Amino acid sequence: MSKKILIVGGGIIGICSAYYLSKSGHDVTIIDKYGMNSGASYVNAGYLSPGHIIPLAAPGVIKQGLKWMFNSSSPFYVEPRINLDFFKWLYAFNKSCSNSNVKNSILPIIEISLLSQDLLKDIKNKNKMDFHYDQKGLLMLCKTEKCLEKEKDVVDLAVQNGLRAKMLNQSEIKKIEPNINIDSIGAAYFYCDHHTTPGELINELKDYIQKKGVKCITNTEIESFEIKNNKIESVNISNQKLIYDEYILSAGTWTSKLCKKLGIDLLLQAGKGYSINHSSKTDISCPAILVEPKCAITPMNGFTRYSGTMEISSINNRIRKNRVNAICDAVESFYPNIIIPESDREAAEYGFRPISADGVPYIGRANKINNVVIATGHAMMGWSMSTGTGKIVAEIIDDTKTSINIDRFNPNRKF
């Protein structure tokens, strides 16, 4: 049965949800507080990475975070502030930094990431879309033996769970990247990882869904919800009342504020990341993560993108130049022949990743409000899990069996 559906949030998760909901015959509208043309969905590293099997909340993260807490140029920076929602999230996140959280998360992360890869290839082929999509794997480049050992542990776990990955020495790295010098003692290599150019992909998807009848309301914020009998009866925007059958909350970091209006306490924090586009030819052909400084390198269509850092902070428009420079300096350290000009550094962009309290996304129906589905909290993996999340959202709305088991993603889970 066709339903009227409002998707709140026009990033990659909302757009993928709209794609699958419209294919199911629903009347879909997306509402976004901005213009659906900026933010994390446009400035991310473009990875489709089942090899990223470890959730952000893992043993040692808080200890390392405390060491870096007062260094605003560190790869993982927590902005000290007095905020009750932040303290509640931090307490739950600290509890989640455990071996059991990692163990319980690996298989669900792999399943939704592999599902997303398959779905995106299907979208591209069936609809004859032209966005950039490459299957060159991902290098995890290391400068120290300590990091190399940690990466070996991850490779072993990945292989045990059915993924194709291996460790490489310097000569093997050179075979993958023959045209550029890399200062690294070794690497992990994940054959299973793919990459895209985000702006191309999301713009093609956005055009496609609008041609299929999805309506987009931009630069508009929901002021309030009207609740009756544990359901949203309507939403209010600019003195206008909108009525739908179902509501998808996929507004990234802002989803927790929407949930608060509904009496739902969703533990979520903003993780700001930066990206720099380098338009000069670099000869980099394979995506890579620089393990020690935690920076991502992606050869995109016509340029190379450098991105990274995790800044757990209040939502603000401030670009910390020292964090941008830390990314660029790390790139130049691993790739000695690359020089990133000041003009590229000055043009750096940022986006906010929504970080759940255990590093695993929230996908599913809300307990308190019967006609609400939550889809957020993907941390650095929103792009990687986007099509899978959109497909699952449509399956939840259609009340059909989901493509994978989503118990681990339950938005009502306790911490």
C-alpha cells in the first residue's frame, strides 16, 4: 500500500532511502534544513569499505583520546565543554570501548557494507548512471612496526570473516603504486574496498529521484511535531502544517535534536572532519589511509582528495587551520613528491559525521513513536553503508523481511 512519507535530512542516507521508497511506490518528500548540496555527504573520502570492520568505540580509543584532548591538531580531538548531552554520550561511549562491542559489531558492519556495495553497483548498471566508481582496494600505510602489527590483527580478523585482505611489504606496495614514491615500511591491503567521487554520485542520485517524483523541500527546518496516540500526526514548518503517514529521521548529527522534540533520547555527537581537494596531478592511483595520522587519500575523478581528523565538538562553522595543515603535512610526509599548495589548504571544507554511542549506526523504528524510523549514527561509514541503509529503511516501511539482520542497529538499544 502506497504511503505518504517525509524524510527529514537530504544527505546520502536520506537520498538512498528516497530512492528505494519511491521504487516501492510511495509518495516521498525530503525536507532539509540546508540546500542538499553541502556537508559530509559531499566532502567525505568516498570509500565503500567492508574492510573497516572495527567500530569507532574500541579498546584504547578513550585512553588515546585523553592524550590528544588538549592538542587541537591531533587526529582525534575532543573539544572540552560543559554539556549534559555530551557527558551522557561520553559516558556511554566509554562503556562501549570494549572487546565485546568490537566482537558484536564486526559481522553486522561487514554485512551492511557488502550489501551497500552490491546495491550501488546495481543502481549504477540498471539506471545507466555515469558516476565514478572504482574497485582498486585500499592501502593502510604504516610508518611504525607498532601500527603495522595492529593492522595485521585487523587483516587476520577480516580474513576470518570472509574478506580478502593481506599484508604488504615495501616492494609489494610499489607494485600497486608504481608511479609515486611512498614513505612507508609496509601496509595492510584490503582488496574488498571500493571508492567513488561523492559529488558525482549524490548529484546523479538526487536528479534521478526527483525525476521519479520525489519532492525536495530545502532550506527549511521543522519547528515542531504534533503527537497523538504515540504517532506523529503532523509537522509544523513556517506556519504550515504537513501531514504524512511515516517519518524517516536521517538528518545526521541533527537527528538527536529532532528526537528530543519527540521525547526520544538518542545519544549522538558531531564528529567534524575536513577535506582538501588537490587538483594538480599526483600519480596516486590507489586509495590509502595513513594509519598513524589517520588521514585518507582518495584519487577521485579529476582530483585527489585528502581528508581526515575526528573532532568531537559542538556544531560550528569554524575551520581549524592547524587541523587542515596536519592532514596536508601528513600527506607530504608519506608521499614525499607531493606538495599541497596553500590555495588548496585555504579551500578546505568540512562536514559533521553523526557518531553513535558505540560507533554503530542507529537503523530501525523508534519505540516511543510508532510511525518514525531512525537512520543515522554511521560515524565515518555513512557513505559506505548508505545504499544498504536506504534499502533497509524501505523494507521497514514495507514491513518486509530486511536484507540483513538489523538487531545490532536497533536505535532503542541501551548503553
